[in-house]
Amino acid sequence: MRVSGHKLEWEGGSLIRLPEPGATFGPDFFPDARGHEIPAAIKLAVQPFVLLRPGRAPLLIDTGYGTSRGAEFSHVLANLAAAGVGEEDVGQVFLTHLHGDHCAGLTKGAFPNAQIFLTGVEQQFWTGKDHPGGHLVAAEAHRLTLVSEGDIIAPGVRVVLLPGHTPGHAGLIIDDQILMIADVVHVAPLQIEDPDLVPKFDFDPGLAAQTRRKTLDWIGAKGLVFCGAHFTGTSPYFRLKPAGTGWQMVDA
Ligand SMILES: [Zn+2]
């Protein structure tokens, strides 16, 4: 497995980060600091990924803001183009959950040839709500494929339900080696050191913390490479090594 900047390459294909402009939050990002010194400014990246496989149409994982916050927040199409992928080439879009920074780029007519995947739990949660998620499930109903834990959406690509941040929040595991955890962890290394640190955006704090702990233990025990939607840094790909009673993040 080889990492070069935004790109992770292995025998089965490559995964490329598509960075959008990030967002900055204050220390109230964690309503309960649990005794930690929380930085005054917490900077989060926003980053969809694209999976490229020989002989298969590209799979886009999340879409970013699109133009919902203004054109300057929308770099996904340009980043895809730089990777040699046109909007109409995308064959699948997997939405980890329906917060705007993950799904608002999926406007009417966007990625016209893509089948859209989303967990059924997430679809149900947002249905009827006046929110980007609610609007999306209504507008894109005709091309939504609802999935659940363990479903295979492409050869070697399996859905992993990671509930808590939102009820139907999910990631993907690729070739049993690479796990996209989306929003299980927002701020690293803080939440790797203390998985019970809960950001204000976690819908179900207790379940989110439990999922975070379980996911980190799984990554560490299996030696998986993982990436998330909001990690900052020159490379978004990491592994975990044992540290004390928990884990420490190291570059993949
Ligand atoms: Zn997010």
C-alpha cells in the first residue's frame, strides 16, 4: 500500500481525497471537555473521496457542499477532473450521511449517470424534514438505493453501519483493508485518545461514543488503514498502534 499526498494506492485500486475548503469551530465544538485542553480554534477539513478501480466506473464517497455555501466551497468537480474523472463518469455515489457538508453537492441532475447509495435508516430519519437531507431524499428518490450493514455495493466494497453521529451514519470497507469512517472521529488525535469526547454535532452522544470506541478497536485489531471526512493534514490515511489502554494514530 502506498500513500502519496491525497492518494492511497494498492493492488486493487486507488482512493483519492477531494479536499474542499474546511471549517473552523470554537472550543464549544465539545460541549463537555472532560478535562482536556480544547484548542480555541478547531479546524476541520471537508473531504469527499473517489475510489478508482480498473474496469469499473468511479465510486464517489460523499459530495461535499456543492454550491450550497457558494461556488468557492465547491471543488469536487475540479478535483475529480484533476484525477481524470468527469462528472458523467461517476457510476456510484455513496452518501455516508445527510449532513450538508456530505451530501449538498448532490443537486438535481448532478452526477447524472450515478446510482446513489444511502442507508435505509438515514433515508427514513430525514424523510419529511426541511433540511438538505430531507430535500435530497425527496428529490433523488428515483435513483436512491437503500442499503444496510454488510451490503456489498461494488466488488470488495462493503457497507459498515456506524450509527450515532446520525442514526444511519455509515462507512465503507474496501478490500477488507481500508475503512472510510466518515464522521466517527472529527478531531484527531483528541478523540482517538479519548473516544468519549463528543462533538456537538453527534445526534446520539452515547451511541456515537460507543461506535467510536468499537470502530477504533476494530481498526487497531485488524491493522486497517482508515480515513475520515474531517481529518486535517497532508495525508488523510492513518493506522492505529496500541498506546496505554487505547490507540495512537500514525500515518499509513
Ligand atoms: Zn461531517
